[in-house]
Amino acid sequence: MSPPTSQLSSSDAATPAEPDPAKAPAGRFERLRRHRRWAFALVGFALLAQMAFAMVTTAVEQTPTIDEPVYVGTAVVYLDQHSLRYNPEHPPLGKLIIASGLAFADVHIDPAFAGDETQLGRRVLYESGGDPGHLMLLARLPMIVLTLLFGLVVFAFARDLAGPVGGLMALALYAFSPDVIAYGSLATLDVPMAGFLLTSAWLVWRARLRPARYLPLAGLALGAAIATKMSALPAVPVVLLLAALSVWHFRRGSGAGAKRTALELVAAVVGVGLIAVAVVWAAYLAVDPRLRWQAPPGLPTLHGLRALADWLPVPAPYRDGMHLQFGFEDQVWSGFLFGRLYFGSLWYYLPAAILVKTPLGTLALWLAGIVALLAIPRLRPAAPYLLVPSAVLLAAAMTGSRDFGVRYTVFLPMFLAVAAAGLVLLRRRWAHLTAAALVVFTAVSSLLTFPYYLPYSNEAFGGPARTHLRLHDSNVDWGQDLGRLAGRLHTTYPGEHVWLVYKGSGVPASYGIEAADPLRVPPDQVHGLLVVSDSSVAKADAHLKSLLDTSTTIDEVGHSITIFRRP
């Protein structure tokens, strides 16, 4: 028995205790683990910080893109009038997120206003007395924050599969993705829909170990995706089947009878589905608790399998929005790919556009990550959770009628970044060095395009300055550079007569651009500066083409607007 402290001699007190050889290495190991955790946290913070800087800078410098004024105007109506009458083709959740930023602006809309959604956006941004740049920044900031939070989901999902190093690798691919930065900095719906879907897949994956905890959360995330954009609907049956797969994995080997297991599988599918539907209802009720709704005139009629949309247990405005979306799909749209203007849609348009607009290092890591998921036994169970939703959503997007841009596939930089993290599990030093080099190559390619992320294309296709030669619309020219054009005209071409063909939702006069429309007069009357959006160049009719053929290129703005001189 040890003597009490008061009875120890001075010599005993002065003698240091002998170190425990078993505890010393454990203490050093624990300190090393703490230092590594801090190092991982600092690297993750640095990745998200550079992404935040890139997105905020982009948000400040870019004028409204084509879709944004509609969403901003609708969000103001949500706040001001609690009405669902505008933009019914998209569910409310994404616009409610936009409204969370606009709540800090003193902007209102006259209840007697009777214009369409395009006129609504123009009224809110340019005729309400507020600064359009300030309003757009307030609308974009919530989306920027949400995009950063989805980066944490990418990290967490990849860490679950491949540890913290894999998590950082996935986060780096996500944080340096030009497409995620470009669309995540806008008040649009593509990134939030994709991010919520990724979150639902991650939570369903975690439900393999704790279904009672994670399946309800997965239902919330799935509901958030379909309450943001209807293009998430093809992923619903996939997520529900993955929920059943997770429960089956949890119950496998537990000794539970086949009947009980089957009941739990059904309960998982039904439960996740009901929670998702409840989120959709909650989004509509958050706008208008009385759910006042009048179907828009001329609503397309659905036939065949499409008519099943009328049986979905969702609010009437959601079902009518599906009618509108199917109506859009039945229209014939024009497209532009590799210098060719065409009408209709091309099944290979999106794969070709992805090849152009994804960093070369990222493409290589995506392909290697897919192979690793299928080849490494430890990763193979995760393949359905990452590859099947991606494949289904990509197939649905490829069969659509609107070849407008890779924003319809912005889920790929999220899901496949997680897949690429599996490469850190390869027991080959050369594989790790190669993966690291490809991540650095991606980062450099992304940083070099700053702040022109929207028109990004990789080095194999000439970089952002040449994207307009191969693609159009939201791939390169979405109306984002009207403010930059105003600055260029003021500083470089003061006092010159300007003719403008602008494809976008901005109002040129609001930025100090005084220009005439060259398409309303004979070509021989057009002299001076001819300024044309690159999407308009790509889709030029005979009149505009005759003007361009007799003009000289002298300048470009933001890689999306070309300035010509007419003699």
C-alpha cells in the first residue's frame, strides 16, 4: 500500500517517476493523431476558403444570367405576397433559399403587377429602385453557402470510403471544379438539386450501419432535391432501392426471419418515400399555407406513362409544373456543338460537352475512380450508391430535348469526386503520386481560368477563350458579362457608336450602355462597334451573319462577348 502524499520524504518527492514504456509510445501516437487531424482540418479549410473566394468574386463581378431574374422575382413574390403563381415549372425550395438572402433587401412588388415571369424579374431588378448588383449578390450568397456545405458532404462521404486522405482528395476535386464554382455562385437551381441528391446517397450509405438514424435524414435530403428541381425525379426510385439495400445489409446475418426482413425493406422504402413527399408539401406550404393555386392556361395534356404524374401524392402546382416541363420537352430547340448549329437534340451532346468543360486531370481521376470502385473489394459495396444515381441522372439528361449546357450534369463533379477518392486505397506508391499530380493539374487549370469559370474549357480544347467555338448558352455565354462590357466600352471605346446583339436578361441601359439594335436596320446602315454575345454568333441568322462576315474582330469581353468593328 502506497503511503499518503504527506508522508513521502523529500528525497522521494524529488525523484521523478519512471516512465511507463507502454504508455509513452501511445502518448506520442495520440499527439501525432491530433496534429494530423489539425493538418487535415487546415487543408480542408484552405480548399473551401479558395472556393468561397472564387465564388464570391464571380458573384460580385457577373451581371444576371438568363435564368436568375426569374428566380429572384419569384422569390420576392414568395416573400411579399406568399403566392405560387410565378415559375410553377420549378418547385419552390430553391427559390425559398434564394429568398433567405433577399429577405435582407427592402424590395417589394405591386400586387396588381400582371406581367409574366420574365417581366417580373426585370421589374424587381431594374425598376424597383434597388441596386441590381446588390440584389443579385444577396440572392447568390445563400447558394454559395449551400455549395460550400455540399463540399463537406463530399469530404464526409469520401472519408467514409477511403479515410481522411481520400476525403481531402475528393474535396479538392470538388473545390476546384470550374463547373461547380460557376453554377454554385449563381442564384439557380442546378447545384442545390445535385447537392441534396448527393447528401441523400451519402445518408443512405451510412444507413447500412444505422438505418433508424440515417434513413429519415436521407428522406429529408431526397425530398429537398425533388422540391428544388424536377430533374431529380429519375433518382427517386434509385435512392429508394438503395435504402432497401442498406437495410438488407444491416439485417444480413442478424438471424432475422425472411418475413421480418422483407417487412423492414418495405418499411424503409415507404418511409423514405413518405418523408420525401412530406418535404415537397412543406416547401409549398411554406410559401402559401392555404395552398391557393390556379392552373395556368394552356397546360399541356399528358398521355401514356406521362399521365402517371397526375397520380403522384404531391401538391397540385407540382403536378402542373410537371405538365409544363413535359411541354418544354415536346418542343424543338436549337443547339450548337463543335461549330455546328442544329435543331432537335443530340444524345451525345452532354458527353461531348463534359469532355470539353471538365479539367483533364479530373477526367482521368473520374475514370480511374470508377475502375477502383468496381475493382477494390473494400470499395465495391459503395459502387451502387455512387455510380447508379449518376448513370440514371446522366441517361435522363442525355435523352432531354434541351442541349443547353453541362449544368444539367453538375451532379457528376460531386458523385465522381467521391468515387475518385478510392484511389488512395491502391497499395502502389506510383498510383498515389500520379493521383496527387492529377489533382494539382486540376487545381492549376481551375486557378488559371479565374474569374471566368462559366466559359471554362480544358487545355485540350484551347481553354476558356475558345469555348465559344464549340459550345454555346450556359456553357459559355449566359448573359453574365454585361457589366464587364459596360466597363470596357467606357474605358477603351468612349464616345463610339455601339450596335449590340445581347443574349441575356440584363438591361444594357441600366449599366450605362447606349446601343442600337443592328438587326432592325439594313446592314449598310450599321457602322462603328458591333458587339455580339457569342451564343448569338453561334446561332446567327442570315442577317446577323452578313454583318459578321463584313466586320473585323477587335476585342472580346469575359470570353463570352465579341466586339467587332464595322467600317
